[in-house]
Amino acid sequence: MKKSNMIKFFAAALTFLGISATGVKPVKQPVQAASKRIKVISKQSVTVWTNYQKGRHVATHLKKGSSHFVYQTATDSMGNLWYRIGKKEWVMAKYFNQVKSAKKAVKAKKTKVKSKKTVKKARSAASLAASWSAPMGSKARAKAVVSLAKQQVGKAYVKGSKGPNAFDNASLVAYVYKQAAGVNTGSSTKSQVKKGIAVDPSSGFAEGDLLFWGSKNKPYNVAIYVGDGKYVTAAGDQQGVVQASLSTYFWPSRARRVL
């Protein structure tokens, strides 16, 4: 065998064994990774082609909502964008939308929720700051108290509970005044009946006034007057926190103006 032929023979043998003539094993070309994921948005099934330029369509048709990975993009002579979703499988991009990864979707949702909560907290803080800085007797503080008191209607009555999901009559007053106006009324009707200034029950009430029933120094019930002849109180186990109307048969024995 000639020397040149012998060299060619050994080179071919080495190549067959996966070793180059230089003694270095050839490196395999990496498999192209998917660049993104897409989903069919077309109402009709999408035709798959063997090529984006003068290709022929194959038997495969993609249904609406099905998702696929994109391995290559190309533009044909007419300016249409195409996606390669398989070895010889091309589809027109106009029938698809890009799919967000589950991780990104969850992150976006969390960011949105967090943003809403931040705005809500900022508004609440601004509202409370405005009511706290308002002077004694101002309508701003009274409106804040009335608004928060009405929001508690429907919650449960639990003796000794301090909220925010359940109250007794004294803890309801303490919670509302502290949260809406920054005022500490104390946690019992005995301490609350001594707050602010006395109001003659026969002369009418202002929004935010505390209404009491029972003895002078230790009333058995307290409520927040919310205007229009109505008040909010934690009435008992069966009723919970309610909004009720004043009645001549159940008129308050005392009243105090704390704001």
C-alpha cells in the first residue's frame, strides 16, 4: 500500500473511532436551545410547513391554545416572521403569542398585589394622619370615627375580645377611636364614660359622640353615634356588631364628646 493511501486509511479509522488525525477528539456541535415558548391564538388550526421559503405543508396542524418551543426565527421574502418549532417544522408567527414563564407570571402577580396593598396603606395612613392632626371638635376626626365604626357592622360579639374580627361594646369603641383618631378611650365603659365632655342627651348628639346606657359611673353599654339618629354598638352574642336607630323607649342615659 502506498504511503499516501496508508495515511488516508489511518485518518479514516481515527475519525470512525471519534479521534481526529491530530489526536484530539472532535467536539460535537451543541444542540440549539429553545429561545422562547409560544401559544396558538388562531381560532383555526395552524398549518405546519417544512420550510419558511417555498416549503410544503406537512400533515401536522396545531390547535388553538397549544404551546410550543421556538428554536429559530426567520423572515421570508414577503417580510413575514416565521418560527421553527421542530427539525423541519415552521409556522407563521402571526398565529402565536409568546407565553410568559410560570415564575415570571407569579412574580408579576405578586408585584401587582403588593402595589395595591402599598397604595391602600398609604391612603389609610394619610387619612389617619389627617384625622389625628385635626383639632378637638373638628368634623375630620368625627367623620373618620363614623366611617370606621360602620365598617365593623356584621362582625361577631365576643366578650373580652379586642378586635379586629370580634368585639364587645367597650372594645369596639376603644378600637375605632384608636385606629381612626389616635384617641385612647380606655378598654372599659367605666373609663370611657369619663372621657371628653358631657353632652345633654336631650339636646341631640354630634357624629362621633359616645352614648351610654345604665348607671352614671358604670354603664352597662356604650355605642358610637354615627348621625341621622343611628348608632353602632356590639349588641350581644346573637346580633354581633350592629347599626341601630335611637328610640324614645331606649334613650341613652349619658353621652360624652371625646373629639
